[in-house]
Amino acid sequence: MPSLLGIDNGLTITKAVIFDADGSQLSVARRRVPQSMPHARWVERDMAGLWHATADAVREAIAGCGRPAADIKAVAATAHGDGLYLLDASRRPLGPGMLSLDSRASAIVERWSQERGFDEALELTGQVPQVSAPATLLAWLKENDPDRYGRIAHVLSCKDWLRFCLTGTIGTDRTEASISFTDFRTQAYTPEAMRIFGLDDLFDALPPVAHSADIVGHVTAEAAEMTGLDKGTPVACGLHDVTASALGMGGHEEGTLSIIAGTYSINEVVSLKPRVDRRWLCRNAIDAGRWNNMAISPASTANYDWFLDTFCRSEQEEADARGGSIHQLLANEIDAALKKPSTILFHPYLFGSPYGSVASGSFVGLHGWHNRGDMLKAVLEGIVFNHRTHVEALRDGFAVREIRLTGGGSRNPAFAQMFADALNAPVIVTSTDEAAAFGAALCAGAAVGLFATPQQGARQVGMTARQYQPVPAASAVSNERFSLYCRIAEALKPRWPEIEKLTQQDIEESA
């Protein structure tokens, strides 16, 4: 029986998931990949450490699936988009990888926004520069670390680094290529984009582009020894994890708005024609002549994880000791908080926002009689409201016939219901637990002919789904709270630069 391996590397966890050809999940293995934050706004990790952790996860997944490695007919990887993974001329890592939570280049983005940079980039590439985009981080390196910049030979994304480790080949796919340097009309690299960002000398360092379901190499002897995979196993090109998640839940289709409530707030819809707007990124879909329009910000469940790490440390330790889930341990506390009204509103801007990196998170309406559950409810609601901000932008620009939701939070029925009520629309949650890894596996399957296309594979496996209907009374309350949430954010907008200035002064004084 043929099986497929999908590798999914997020910002903290790398996963290896083996699927049967019918879409059934056979095994999953996870490894935590440590982050390093050597300075304020820097978020990095060791590239070799990432590969070793991934290889360990693959070996464990193979051991746990109950089938020989020879049954795995193809492999593909997906990983966090944006960020930067560099190789030198010897094809060795050129320093640590920069993650998509890295915001060291925020001053460059602010400068570009005051100049013609934003307008030129939008008109050519279909998007304004994001603080963690390759173009922005490369510009930062050119200004602040010219020696490292001068030794760049290959500009890769995270999943392309994993592909290189598996196969020894260098390249990327269409979805990843469009992060910074493509003309949205031709969907191909353009030297003009490099000129806009002052990176003309790096055009030849951009990786060649293949289709996500193209076979781009085979597992090398070294990679086979590390992972337990058979030498020579085909490796497909793979894709950006945002697209992979939509594909893996059957949402990479025209008219379907896919929401991924993960570390980032991801909201996307495929279109047959490009449409450019500052509120979303007009990037390449998997296939030529299709565009993936993404409204995003690093302001989703990263806020929930922060809350758990900061205020629920003892429960985390208890859950780890029992081998259980902290989410289950806190379920009663969250359910109790959801059943009562609260004045608390939370703006989930701890790591970024639709307003840019200068915005900061805040609890508003907090009183002494509120407890931790009330605050946690506000965090969850704030996450949903941030998604709504992006969803409303996409609804303005594209026809949407259905909304699908995935991400860790989607497994909680109360959280999924909050989305339906806040968006005042039915929300579909599919049975796919590991949507991004499954999206990568669908590309691997299409590469070796198990599916006609990755999208056809998603239709073919017949996912089960649960639909959450909005409750009119709850939608009315949510709408009123969302309106106040937006008004408070607008009122805070002119104060955020002042807060940032004070924070920077504190950093400089403590250095």
C-alpha cells in the first residue's frame, strides 16, 4: 500500500506525518526547534539544528507507522513562509535562519512606507513589503552586516532548506517565489523588484522555480541514513505552509476563503485574476494563472501560547507530567468564562498586527474582579477579531461562497463557534488534523501520479467536515464588541509610536 510523507516545519515545532494514499494519517512525530532571540526583535534558529530535529522526527514517524520505509512513494516539505535561510558559495548555512516573527527590519519598512518604496512594490509585486519578508531582511543585512550580505550565494526559504538537506538540490516553488521578487502579472522573478529594494546584486542568488508537485530530487544516501527513508525516494518541490494548509483542508479553490488560526493570522482566497490592494498580498497560487490573495499578520494563536507560557506555567508542567493536554486542563475554566459577559477586550498585537510592527498588545476594560479565565476568553476573542479584520478586507475584494477553518484552535468547538458568530457566516472545519503536512503530502502524491493534481487529491480523499452555524444573538453581541475593539485600536494608533519610543529608550539604558 503506497504512503506519503509530509514534513511541516512551523516556528517552534517540526513535524513528520505519514499518510496513506487515501488520506488516512498513519503516524506523526514532532520535535521542538529552539528559537534564539539574541537582541530585541531578532528571532532566529540554527539551520543545522532544524534539519537534525526534522530528520529525527521523520525516523520516529517511520518507526511508528507500522510499514516499511519502502512504502513511502514520495516526500514533500512545507514550512513557515517569509523569513530568510541563506547559503554561501560552498552551500553551507550562512548564519542562523531568520524566522517570520523576526521584526529587526521594522525601521526599514517604516522608511520605505514614507518613500516611494511601498507604492512601487505594490504596483510591481502586488504587495507592500512585510517586516519579515526576504526583501526586507536582506535590505537589513546589507545595511547592518555587509560582510554576511557579501557572502550570500543562495536565498532560500525554510522548506527549501529542508529540501536541500533531503536531496542536495537548490530551488523553490511558485508560492514561495512570490513572497518578494515576482511581477504579479507574469508571476515570475523580475530584476526590477530587486532594484526597488536595492538588492540588484542578488538576482542570481534567487533559487530556480518549479511546480509544487514537480519531482526536484531524490533522498540522498546521507539523508537516508539520518531519516530512515530509502535512498532514492522521490522528493517533490513542496510549497509555502499558508498554501499547504488551505490545500490540506480542501480550501485551495476559487471562492473558498481559508482561515488558518496558527501562530500567524492567515486568511486567503484563490482568484482567477490578480487584484491588488494594500490590505492583502497578491501572491502566486500553486498553478500558473491562479493567484493566492492573503491577508495576514503575526497576531493569532501566538498570543494564546504567550498567555499559557506566562500565566499557566504550573498547568503546563502538570499537563506535561501527566502526558495530557493543557488545553483540556483549562477547558472548564474557558467554558465558564465563555458563558458570562465581560468588559475585557484584548488586542492581540504582541508580535505584530494589521497596523504594522509598531502596534502593541493590550487588555482594555480589565477590573479587579476579573479572573484568569476572563482574560483568556478575551485573548481568544481578540484572535478571532483580528482574523475578522482580514476576512472583511478579502470579502470586499473577492466573491466568497464558503469559509473553512484550520489551525490548532479549530479543534476547540467553542473557538470555532466564535469564528462563526464573529463572521456571521457558516464556518467549516475539516477532519484533517495536520492540514499543512497533508497539503505537502498531496503535492508528493501528485508528483508520483497518485493524484492528477494536488487539488484533485484533496477532493479525492473525501474529508469529513463539521459546519458551525452563527447564532444570531451571539453574532449581534460579537458585532458590537468588534466595533468597539476597532474604535479603541484606532484611538491607540497615534500612541503606539510613543510607547515604542519609551521601550527603545529602556532597551538602550539597560544595554
